[in-house]
Amino acid sequence: MVKRLGKASVKQHRLSAHEVRDEPKTGEPASMPPRENSALMARVLSRDNLVRALRQVQRNKGAPEVDGMPVEALPEYLKKHWLGIREQLLAGRYCPQPVLRVAIPKPDGGERVLGIPTVVDRLIQQAIAQVVQSEWEGVFHDASYGFRPKRNAHQALRQAQSHVRAGNRWVANLASPRTWHRI
């Protein structure tokens, strides 16, 4: 059972209505130099990358969210609005829409709250993720399993079991600094 918690909060609407800029603390630029930023954005907005992103969003399906647009309507919407969205992205003026908050039950009886973006925002997030993932995937440690393509919790458990069988008795939780556990 999924419980919808309603549309975006007032704070989310305010944030989406204004461009938010991080101010540098040490006099350093708040973002990448324009040349690096342009090259990265060109890869994100390349036709091949966007087609792959659209296919992935369509495969993932998902229900209409705050804007009410179903995934099936996305290609037609993009035909009409893509040039404006692209211009906003290139200029750094694109503001994602507020997310829909949805509560899903946890096995222990509690609830987990998810934020579900609109289908347009899912497309943009997917396009960015594909480029960033290709940049960073080779940097991650081979024993890292969280949120990585073609890796899952079952593989992580099998790896942990093989470490135990090999005689290792300590585990470091790198997601939580300085957390060590004796097995």
C-alpha cells in the first residue's frame, strides 16, 4: 500500500520558484570553470545520451506525479517543449519541479517517505546520471555495491560471506564514518 502525502510543500514551491546559488566560502568559484561545465553539459544533452535516458525512463514506468503527466506522454511533450528546456539547462536556469511525497510501508511496520520527481525531471536526472556514472564508475572500489549498475545487496552479502570464510573479523561501514564492527 502506497500512501500519498500530498503535493509538494510550500517550501518546495518556494525553492522551485527561485534560482538557488551556492555562495563560495573561500573566494573559490561556486561551480566548475565554464569550459569543463560546457563539455559536461554537451555530453548530458547529446542526442544519443538523451535517447538512452528516455528509454530508461520509459522502462521504469512510474505513475504521473505532481504535474500529472504520464510517462507515455513524455515524447510528445518533449517535441513541443525540448528547445526551451534545453536552453534553460544550458543557461543554468532550469529549476526542477517540486516532488510528490509518497509513503511506502516498511517490513518493520514503519513508513519510508519517497520523493517522486516529474517525468521531465526524471529524464534530466537520468541523462545526468548516465554521464556522471561513466565518469566515476572506474574510480569506485570494487567492493562498493551501493547504487551501482549491475550490483545489488545479494552480491554484497555474498562478498561479505566470502570475507568471513577467509578469516576476516572486522567490517568498516564506509557510509557512516568511524563505524567498525567485530563479526
